[in-house]
Amino acid sequence: MPFSASATLSSVTIAPAYRARSLTFVAALLAVCASSSALAQAWPQRPIKVVIPFPPGGPSDLVMRTAAEKILANLKQPIVIENQPGAGGNIGAASVARAAPDGYTFLFATDTLLTVNPHVYKSMPFKLDDLKPISVLSSFSQTLVCNPSLGVKTVSDLIAKSKTMPLSYASGGAGVPGHLSTELLLSMTGMQMTHIPYKGPAPAMQDVLANQVPCGLLAGPTVLPHVRSGKLTALAVSGQARSPSLPEVPTVDEAGVKGYEADFSLILMAPKQVPDDIVAKFRQAVVDALRTPEATERLKASDQIVIGSTPEQAVAKVAKDFAKWGAVSRKIGLSLD
């Protein structure tokens, strides 16, 4: 006999007290849903804060400030960017994880916050599921450069040179993309190079320029002017695609290290309880802002490729890179506590 809600209910005697409690629960649930829907429809009614857990002037700043004006035009509320650096992004991330889930506080950070930090910090001030990824907004890679005096022009040259003399490489610090990218390269090629960490890519680049350290895998915008002037030799880029700023430079994979890929992303996140309607509305406003021709060209000039992924794609990329960088971190015994 086919299921019939009316027949089933008519054949069951429901105690008045139980029925009253059930109706009260349903009414409360409907009220919560109505309240959430009303909140999403009215949002935003005041400025929206985006926490960037790194110092001013980095890639996250550039992307969000590029988008801010267009977001204002779309949502009729300004974007307030608040830099909260410290502990590899953990301090700013923790503040967002604890923020009220009302759609007025978001987090924008390099994906290493989620894919590397949990492996290398013994004590994390927030849980990964306190935050939900909304979108991979852009991706970027690192550029492998060497001082011309080393006499290498390709990745194969560097591998051969490493077998004849001790080599070192500079990065912007322990656990940053350049460090991880190089260690992945070393593990895949058998090269031996000593890591020399600096407090940021700019001082690292200065010592490569001065030939204090022969090579470095550093952010594209940092090294680009010096590659073009001939003061640094670009051997390869770490990502799966060539850099729009240096299209003549091959990827590491194209240079002969098959299967190598070290792309990094900038990810927009929210406290996990922010209503999905608000998340979707804010994500679309940011993605639309970055997909304008002027924004895309501005970011391309800084070696950033606009992505604008869905939340599901963002979660999948985080999971994939979490496993990859976890393996690299364990191999080199990286610990930042």
C-alpha cells in the first residue's frame, strides 16, 4: 500500500502534551529559519570587515584592495581591511573563528594557513572546521632564480651543479611557499641545498642579488624587475602553468621534473555558522569584482591569476594541498612552535 501521510497520521493517537511540544519545536524552528532568511535579505547594513592575517602590502592586501571599490558599488557597503599578522596567520584566523557569525567578518589568507600550519604548529589557536572556505580567489606560484655568477640557466644545470659543489637557497622564511616549494623540488630531484630563511622575500632577494646566497624560489613580483634587467636568472616557475609575467620561463615540470607542481592560493573564508545565503552573496560580489578586465590585468601584473572558485572547489583544493604539504613538512621535520 503506498505511503499516505494523512492515513498514517489518522491511525495514530498522539498525546496532547507531546503534540503541543512538537508544535512548539516546529514553531521555534520556523522562527529561526525566518530570522536567518530575513538576516540574509537585509544584509549588509554596515561595513564588512575582512581580516588579513599578514602584514600590509602583501598579495592578500593587493587582491582585496583591488576588489574593494567594486564590492562597495555592488553591496553599497564599504570593505574595511584589517591586518592582524602573527604566527603564520594563526592570530588573525583565530579572531575570525571567534567572531559573531553575522556576515560582517571574513578572513582572507594564503592557503598555507590551512594546509601547512596545522602540520607545523603544535598548538593551533583555532580548529580548521571553525572556518569554512568560500572561494579560491586567486593563485600564484614562485620563481626559481639564481645569481648569474653561478653559471646555470636551467633546472637541469642546477641539478648538475649541485653534484659538484655545496649550494644553498634563500626563502622568505620557514614554512612559507618558497621554502616548501624548494623542499618539494629537492625531494623529487635528490638535490642537496641548505635552506637560508629570511624575514620576507625582499631581504632574501637582496642576498641572492649580492650573491651571498646563490639561488632562491621567491615570489614573482619580488624578482621580476631583476630578471628583466639580467641581474637574476629565472630557471623555472613552480606552478602548473607559466607565469603571465614571465611567459618565456618554463614550469618546473616542463623543465624536466615531471609531476612537480607547487601552486599556492589566496582563499576567502568565513566563520562556520555564517548563513549560506550571506556567504553566497558576498562570494559573488568579490568574484565579480575580481573578474572585471581592469582587476584581472592588475593582478596579472603582480603574478596573480584570478580563479573565483566555488566553495566546493575551495574545500577540495585545501584537502589536496593539506596532504601534499603535510608530507613535505614531515620529511623536513618542520616545526614552528
